[in-house]
Amino acid sequence: MPEPTPISFLKVGFTDLDGVVRAKYIPNSKIQQSIEIGIGFCNVVFGWDMHDECYSKDSVSGWGTGFPDGVLKLDPTTLRKLPWEKEIELYLGDFSEDPLLNAVCPRSLLKKILAQADEAGFQAKFGAEFEWFMFHKNSEDTSANNHQNLTPLSSGMFGYSMLRTSEFQEFTHRIISDLTAAKLRLEGLHTETGPGVYEAAISYSDALEMADQSSLFKLGIKQIANEFDLMASFMAKWSPLFPGCGGHLHQCLWDEKGENMFYSSDNEFGLSTVAQQYLAGQLYCLPFILPMFAPTVNSYRRYLADSWAPTTLSWGVDNRTTAIRVVPEISGSRHLEHRVSGADINPYLAISACLASGLYGIKNKLPLTVEHCNGNAYKQAKLSKLPESLTKAVHQMKHSNLASELFGESFVDHFILSREWELEQSLGEDWDWELQRYFEII
């Protein structure tokens, strides 16, 4: 058979409020014009949920607006080829120059927070870890069967299993090779505790680049899995029988000379004053911005005692039972691991929340009043509990001025509208509904 003719198209896309990567094909001949003046997307992309149902209330989008085009501005630095789609090229962008959508676009929000960091003399670097479950496709339309009777890729609880990664080495090696070729730099890949569950770490980079890589990482895993007749799910928790999926964010600030600003030998925990204030800001703000880290009703099923997901407002050095873990690196430097966020995060929003709350602590010179946690944070009664449901978390965010101070009133109003819509859809529902809604999309 003759070789298929290469298509003279490429992809342009962005990440919506729920973390779904939205995109379309355009001719190669149109790309220069699109970079210069932008490209139109119907503004419904910020007026509907992950299943394309329009919110019941209008905001920057809605039936009352007539659904005009929003202008996506492409970022030339994001150009990459997608090996899992025959090397087609992709550009990412945001709505930072659109008068309406600028206020609610996740990537635009992160750029605003980064501008604040830059003005204060900080360079923010982030790394990410994602856990996810792999399943065999049980039918041509798994969703029609409400994702029941799922068969994990492997059986047993084999964290760090050499056997399992070798058993499915063709799939494992494709992940490594394809993601590397797409400029998604992996620092590690291994199985986790649970049937068919993997974890990957994405190497440190600038915050915006990390958010871009994280969004495309999840997309790439799903598309590679499809080629092997498998399904990947980044749901926070797909079954009560197994641990949930974390989406931990590693972070530190660097100065203009390229030196880590979080380490100091003068502190018993190796934390500089900047690091202590940054950590204090994150702990202070966390209860009021939790939906940025836990955006769905399913997200809160992770937060159980002895589950590897935090339940308290806590921190500790190399302590994986706390909300924020101080990581003492071999080189003597320090960074923080935010362990609250799940694999279902929108990376742009979660990184924005980490950085904005940390900068808030530095700006206001907040003291680190939460005591260092030794041992099991689940068992320490003196620690404050995190909101245990999306209902409670949204209520705290909505009725606090702090979120608007961090992210702007327009963003917060629209984000709260979207989370209240999510709650309206979920009332009276259960695991079956959550599987149907979140299994594949998140």
C-alpha cells in the first residue's frame, strides 16, 4: 500500500477551566497569521462544563452573551511534535489578550501570578508527580456500561514493581520515548500501590512550562494507552478499595543569580526566612482556596486517614502524612511538595494557587505558626482539619475575601459559579455517577 500523504495541518489548543485540553486543526498556511493576531474559539469554552453542558448562569459566557468568539493567542515557545499522533505539530495558547476571557483563562491567570513573582525578584520552578490507573477496554463503549466491571492492566498491589513494568514493557517504553520526544521530560516512572497503577515524575522547569507539560502529559498518556487498547484514568479515586491518585507539586523560588532561596543553615529545618514565609502563606490560604487543588466532588474521596493523602493543615520535613512536605535534597537545598493536590487538578490553577499563596506569605511576612509535625499527622488532634467536601470548600472560598485578593474577583466569581454547577449536577449521586462523569475526562 502507498504511504499516506502527510497532512498540511497542525493543532492549536488550550486548557479549559476543568483541565480539559481543547484544540482544533488549522492549515499550516494559517499559523503565522494565528501567532500574530490570534485565532477564534467560541467563548462557550468557558461557559460549559467538562461534558459540554452550559452553566445555568451567564458570566463571561452564556446564552445571554450570544456566544461570540474569544481570541486565543498562541505562544510560539510551546511548539512541539506529538509522536502519538504521527508527529503532528502543536501550539498552546491562552486568552490573555481577550477582553472577557482573559479574566477566567487558567493559563492567563498563571501568567499574572508569575508577573507578580517576577516583580518581587523571584523565579518560580515547579516539578510534578502524577498517579493514574490503567485498564483494559472491556467493550467498544465502556462509558455506555457506566465503567462497571473494569479490568485493571495488572493485578495485585505492586509498588515499584520491576516485574510489572517489564511485563508491559512495550507500553512502558512507549510512554518514555513518546513523552521525551514531545519535550515532556520525565524524571522517573514506576508502578504504584494498586492494580494497574503508575506514577511518573516530571522534571523541574519554570512554572508556566510545568503547567503546559502537565496538561499535555495527561493527554499523552491517554492517547498512547488508546493505541494499546487500554484506558487511563486520572480520577482522584475510582474505587473505595484502593488508594487515590495524587498530583503532587514540587516547588521552590530562585533568585536572579539562579540560586535556590529556600535553604538556610541557620534554621533547624534548613528553611530560609523566605521559605518559612512562603510555607506560612500556603498553610494560611489553603482552607480558602482548596477547590483549586480539589475541584470535583470525587476529589475529596482521597482525603482519608492512612491513605497517603493529607487530611490536616500540616507540614513536616520528609513527612508524607502532612499537607506540605519539606524535601531535604541531597545537595543541601530545600523545596516544598504540596501533597493536597490530586491527579484530577487543572495544573494551571493548582500551580497558580501554590505560587499566589506562597507570595502572599512573603508579601505579608507571615510567621510560620503551624508547628512542625513529627510522626503521623493523621493521629494528631491539635492539627486543623481540611474541608472534607466540595460543598464545604466552595462555601469557604466563596465567603472569604482572600481568594479574590489572590486571583481577582472576576476569576473567583466565575470559578465559584463553575464549582457550584458541579455540585448541582452531583446532588444525590454516588460512585456510579462519578465514574461516568470523571473516569475518562479528568
